[in-house]
Amino acid sequence: MSNKSNLAVVQNISNNKIFVIMAFLGGLLASSVTFADFEQASNENIVSIGVGAKFYSAPYKGQDAYSEPYPILDIQLNRFFIKDLTVGYHFYNHKRVSLALAANYGRVFLDVDDINTKNSQMFLGLENRDAAVEVGFVGRFYSRVGLVEGTFYHDVSDTYDGTHSSLKISRPIPDTGNWTVVPSFYVNYYSEKYNSYYYGVSEKDNDRGVALITGTTVSESDFREFRPEYEPGNSGHVGFDLDIKYAFTNNLKVVANIAIEKFSGEVETSKLTEDKELITSVIGLAYEF
């Protein structure tokens, strides 16, 4: 059961601050002189296991931010890998290029029971929107600028029956002692089916809502005007994330991450969403064997 958290400090980060950080780190990443070249380590087995907590700013109107226990897994055994909630197999490995088949458990969901009283009318008649199990591909290119990673996933759990994909560039900051700091920029693409499932309002949703207001002071026409049907198209979102590790010993490490994804267009204008960005953070302890 998820524990509630207000995440007030994280959620109050302004867009101006986000873009200042992105611009600064963008210049840092773009410098091919500052960083040494890096390549994919060959035949390197890694087993790092830990536990922590993950915090989410809630995208839906009236939904409080929340936290939950989170596995911190980074396992690489020959071609097989596990990274947190993603499991995969590298079917092609080269000095600078790798391709993998992967399965992933999605992060977005809506539990209408979590909506506060003030906003409950907006969600009348809506059903829960579940996280999905997805299968797809992960491709990596180890360039002189940084690690370029592309992903493509399709829902296989009959949840939203669509796709989403991403393109990401990251590079570790050098000479940080016991610290490992890796900033990343990414663009996420979400299909029409993905956005419709998580952020849309269908005719059936509104019919159920109308049935629930029958006998109240709210008329059907007022309700349908208040929450009109909404079918979002596909969308692309930009984001920034920062991975941080601190090594107490060669084996014991503190692991942290913060990610900020800016909503755009189809998601931002949905009646169901409130915040203009999704913020997630993780902190925990991991032991590397």
C-alpha cells in the first residue's frame, strides 16, 4: 500500500529553474573536450541490489503526491540484465552499439479512490487506470558525446494497447571522487492510445458520470459541459534526469535519482491533469557484489 507524501519542495520547482538547469547541463554535455571518450564495457558482470523509496508528483487533479517502496536493482550477467523494473536480454553487443529485447512495468496509473473530495466530481464515473506491462526494444550507442539510448515499448497487458518510446542522451561528470553524477536529457513520445487511456474522457465515462449525478442538483448538460469528452492525440515530452551515487565503500552505495518530465499539448490540456510536469525521485541503499 503506497504511503502519501506531499513532496511540496519538489513540486514547487518552477519551469524557469528547470530550463536553467537543462541549459547549463546541456552545455556541459555538449563539450567533447571536457570529457574523455567512453565505451561499453565488454563482458563486465554487475550485481547491485538494494531497496529504497520512490516519490511521485501526481499528474491527476486532486491526487496527492505519493511514495512507495522501490527495488534498486542493477544486474548485468553476460547478455542478461535487470534495471529496476526493466528486464532484458542483449541479442547484439558491439564495442559501441547494443540492442536488447526488454520487458518493462509502467509507472502511470490512476486510483479514483485517491482523488480528494474537492475534485471528486471531475472523476465521477471514471474507472481506475492501471499500470501496464510492456515489451519492446532498447538500443544504445556509445558516442563521443555521450551514451545515446532509444527505447520502444508496446503494451502487452491489454491495458492501453498502444506504444511509447524515448530518446535519451547521458554522460557522467568526471573527477567526482566517491560521487558518481550522471545528467541526462530525454524526449518521450506517447501514442494516441496511451494518452487516451490515461488522460482521455470517453462517452462511456460521461454516461457513467451522468448516472451518478441523477437525483442531485447538477443537471446532465451542466455535467457534460463541466467535463466534456476528450480524446487526446499523441504527444512528445521533454525531460531531464540526474543519477547520483555515493560510495561509502567499494560495495555499499547510496543511490538517488530525480527526473522531471514536462507535459505538452495533448496531456497538458486534459481536464484530468493538474500539474504541468511529472516529477519522480528515488533514494536508497545498494550493495554491489
